[in-house]
Amino acid sequence: MMGGDNNVEFLEYSPDPDYNTWTLQEPEERFHSLGGYCFYVTE
């Protein structure tokens, strides 16, 4: 993993298969190298 913790594991909870499956198949290429960061909002 490049850099620090950017919460890529949060993508597992996405209802969108592009995020919860496709991106996680190659997270270095499809997330980390693009500067991705995940968060979720709670009320």
C-alpha cells in the first residue's frame, strides 16, 4: 500500500459492484495509485 491508511476496506460495504468487487480486485492500480480515499457518514 502506498502512503498511509486511506480506508480502502470501506469499499466492501458499498452497494455498487464497481466499488465492492472490481476496485478491490486490484486496489493498488484502481484505488491507491489514483489517490483514492474512503469515508462514511453517520448520523
